[in-house]
Amino acid sequence: YDDDLMVIPAKGKDIEFTPNHRWLVLPKWDNIPRVLKGYQLKDNCYMIPRGLPHEFPKESILSPRDAAILGWCVTDGYINCSAGRKPRMIIYQSLKNHLLEIEALCGTKGVWRTGSGLSPSSSLNYVVHVRQSDADRILDICPAKFCVPDIVSLLDRPSAEAMWDAMFKAEGSIHIEYNGAENRCWKQNPGPVMQAFQTLSVLLGKAFTANTTRVNLLNNKKPYM
């Protein structure tokens, strides 16, 4: 394009585009989505959404409890597919963090996780085995980590919130800034678990920025705008 670009200032990350570029916008006077070209945009008249509110299904592919167990398993645990045995779901957790919550969720007691020279009496790290009946039901729907992004849009809102909450508690952190603002971030290697968490965040209307291994949740009262 051999002419001047239009610009939307965005806090140091200006968005440049051609006048004919199409934008999905929400007019402030009726909030009805429509598509306009760049030259039709007017300041203070239109909002450009990050996304539109998701219409959650009435029937969920997983219950809130099963979704939470799966969320914990794909972040702080793993699916064990040993030869000759039924696939199992295992969650690792520290007594200092969320062990009691996970034990209550799964209905099983954690056992000491030993290794690296630690004796059971000195270790605060535990292994929680998901009951096989629960694991069979969940793994029938989501047999492996790479399937997680495919099911998150099939969850109802309570189940989506339960999975997001478990995943954030497993890999997230909260820091209070100098001005008292809450800074929440979530870390994970690239792959299906990262994709699932970002998709859940979008569906639940949470504003965020992301790079390869980090999701920063934004304090935004209008997360879609």
C-alpha cells in the first residue's frame, strides 16, 4: 500500500491499517456489532472489541468437578498411559499450596512424593491419584493433553470457570504492584495447554496479553473492548 496509513494509538503499540481495512465494531449508542471500513471510523463513536461475549452451551461435555480435575491434571499433573494398565490421572501438589483443596475435589488422600534425597517425613510434596472411575469418565472425553483445546468451547459457564480456576491456581501467580493494583500472570510452555487456557480466558471475557510462555491478565472492567 503506497500511501499514508491510518493509526489507532494503543499505549505504545499503535495499530496501523489501510483506510479500506475492515473492522468489527460496537457503536456506543446501541452495542450492535457491525463491520466498517477504516475511513468510516469516528473517534469516541465506536469500540473495537477484543471479542464478543460467548454463548455457552446449555449442556456441558464435562461437569464442573470433572473440568476442575482435568484442569489440575493437565497443569500440575499428567495422564499416565503405562503399557498394560488403564490410563490414570495423577496430580502433584505441595502441602503449602492447594493439596487440601485437590484432595477434597478428588475424594482421595495424597501420598508423600519422595525423591531427590527427601524422606517422606521431610517432604511437603504429595501425589494425588484421581479415582479410576472418575479418570475413566474424564479420559473417555479427553484422552490426552492435545485434546484439551477441542473441548473447552463445549463446556457450560460453571464448568469453564472451574477449569480456568484450577489451571490458574496450578500455574498462575498474583503480585501486588506499588500502586496497589493486582498483577496476575500465568506461565506455561507453548502447546495445547497454553491454547486451552487462552481460549478459556477469551470465552470467559477475561482481557489479557500473551507471549510465548506467559499470559498476563489485565485489570479491565470492560474486558471485551
